[in-house]
Amino acid sequence: MLITGKNLLDLGFKEGPAIGEALNIIKAIKWKKSKKELLDKFKKVLKIPRNFTQDAQFASLAQILLLPKPEDEFKKLKEQAEPYQIYGAEGIEAGALKQMDTAMKLPVTVGGALMPDAHQGYGLPIGGVLATHNAVIPYGVGMDIGCRMCLTLYDLPEKFVEKNKSKLKNILLENTHFGKEVRKGKKEHAVLESTLFKEIPLIKTLKDKAASQLGSSGGGNHFVEFGVVEIVTENNDFSLPIGKYAALLSHSGSRGFGGNIAQHYTKLAKKICKLPGEAQHLAWLDLDTEEGQEYWLAMNLAGDYASACHHQIHERIAAALGEDALAMVENHHNFAWKEQDAEGKEIIVHRKGATPAGKGVLGIIPGSMTAPGFIVRGKGERASINSASHGAGRMMSRTKAKQIISKKEVNQLLSKAGVEVIGAGLDEAPMAYKDIHKVMEAQLDLVEVLGMFMPKVVRMCGDDKFYEGN
């Protein structure tokens, strides 16, 4: 009578001592009835093992099943969430607050903050900042590792943008690539020469994908857009006079390369670090383990790759314009950094949809298609873990936006704002986002505004008009 371990797993047995003892019993006993009846017997023992503690054949199995589960099968969460600062609490949904509360119960958590653009995500909410001790959480970084902003200012006046919208649209169409579209021709960059492509098995398998998508943007809320920057303070780090300048702003991350890294190490973390259901997406990797170090190296490579993509986009567009950059500002907002707490101890700071805002650190906080973005300088506020928002933040889900927003009202809003759009979906309509001005008001203690960027010609993943894609 052949009964296998798979048969027992199908009954509900878990891998471990119990299934091993069950297989020993099958070998030892002389069962005269059918295979089905024996499996039914095992099913009854599994369901109520206490009924079989005196059974001559099944007592040993029953006793194993009644043993208490090891305390470390699931990592224990703290009974109470550690306190954390919330910015713009009145505009943050309950789901995001609940996720942040769970993150603050992790045994490795040492600090956290919630930015005013926060909304519900997976594991750590978008707009969540989490500081841990010697642990990195792949889902605390996010699926799009190194998603970032990059802004280039040109020595061109505001009127250049208004007078050359048709030309600028053509430049975007010829020099940017979105979604599954990849740029043809040979693409080179030092990031592809990293030794990690030879040293880490997973990274080795992703080199062709990384090379094919280098210098391109993803889908969703990623964009490349021309607009006008207004510098509003003389002390602006760029040595530029107050005034208005033509500019290019891009938003995207590490493409399929980073996505595959995130998926692989999230799955690995969940296998190694078992957490209760509500916290399972917050599984971490210890940085003193091989797996933790491997993810850290891979994450940093994905961040460098994302930066390379932006630089290639900006280089191509600068060449098409025939203009050199006056200044460039860029920053990650999906990443983890090694930083120090108030006592000088090393902490791992996860910013999942949050902008680094250490004292003197420059960054960009975008608005929407019809609302300004902001060039900011961090104030180094410890209560926010040296962080600020990464944008306006969603006011409604993508699904809800598609259901209640019409193409007509979006086009009317774009026309009123004097903004032209090449491709987008209704889930990216301006009214799907929070009021960026209220978001900025909620973080006056976190950043100083050096300038504002107003979009004028926007390209996203889609057709040549604002449309709802398939």
C-alpha cells in the first residue's frame, strides 16, 4: 500500500516531525483495509489528536501533534505600537494608519513617521518612513526600488516653453520610452559593468532585461515632462538668480530589473522571517546574514540603475534641445539608507514613497499634471526621521478614479491649466491626487522651498491624447 508524504500533505499535515512519524507508522503497521480508509484514519488523528493518545498504533503521532508549537515559528510583535509622528493626519486614510501601526510593532523597529501624502500600500504604507535595527524589509523599500525624481534646469526663458510646445512634444516622443516599449540600439552605461552581474546568481539572470530597458521609463504614474521652474530664494544652492527657467522633470524607477529583485527577496524574507498575517509583508532580512547582505547589494545596484535611466533620458533630451544643464536635482524616494539616530547609532531608514530631507539635502516633491512641484532643501527634522513627502499622494484609488472621473472633465482641467499631455490613463487624472499645497503646508517644519516647477508638456505611458488604456 503506497502512501506518500504528498498524500499526507494533501490531508493537511505540515512538513516536520509529525509527517515523519506518520510515514514511520505506515511502514510499521499491517493495515488490512483500503488505502482510503487508512488516509481517513490519519485525517481523524490530525483533526483531534487527543482522541488517539492511548491508541496502540497512532499514540506516538498524536503526542507529536499535541506538542506546543515552537515559540519562534512566528516572530512576536510588540503588544503596543511604538509612538511615531504623523504629518497632515486629517488627510490620511485609516488603512494607511493601520499599516503604520503594525509596522511600529515589529521587534526590529526603532522609529517611524508618516508623511502627509500617505496612503495605503502593501506592508509599509506609501509615505511611510520606518527605522529598524540591523534589518532591511524588501517591501519597506517597495517593488519599484530606487523610484526617483530628476530635474534639469536650462538657460532658457519661460516663454521658450510656451512658444515651442509642438517642438517639445516631438522631442519627448523621440527621446522617451514607456511601459513595455524599449529603446532600440546599443545602450551603454557603467552600471551594467557592475561585478554583481557575475557574483549574484539572480542579478546575473537579469542583465539582459536591465540592458534592454536602460534609459526608459515605466508605466503607472511615471512621467517625463517639460515645464517652468521659478526660483524663489536667492540662497538656492545653484547660484542662480531669482527668476523663471525652462526645465525637464522625470519620475521613474528601476524597471523590471528592480521589480524582479523586490519579488525574489520579498519571497525569501517571508520564508525566513515568519510574521502574523497582518504583518507578513513586513518580513525582514538581518543584515548580518548572507541573504540580507545580498539584498542590500542588489537594492543599491537597482538604485544606481534607476539613476542611470534618468541620466540617459536627460542627456538625450539635452542633446535634442542643444542645451547644457544649468543645474540638476535628483533623489530616490523608494529606498533604504544606513543613517544614524540621535545617539549616533546606525539605523536602517526605509522610505517607501518619502523624500530624504536631512539638513541641507536637496529634493523634489512633485504635484500633479496641473499642480506645481517643489524644489526643497531638508531641515533635518528628527521627528520625521529626516524625511518629507514624495508627492501629493493619492486621494482615491486607481479603480475609483477610473469609475468616477471622465475624460471630458480631465481635458477641461488640462486646457484651463495650459498643459498638454501625451498619453495617460484616468487613474492619473489630477483630481485623483491630494491638494499639493495642503501637503506642503503640513510639512513646513521638514523642508524649505527653493523653487517651484509647473508642468506644461507631459508624457506618460499611453496614446497621443489623454485616454483610458486597456
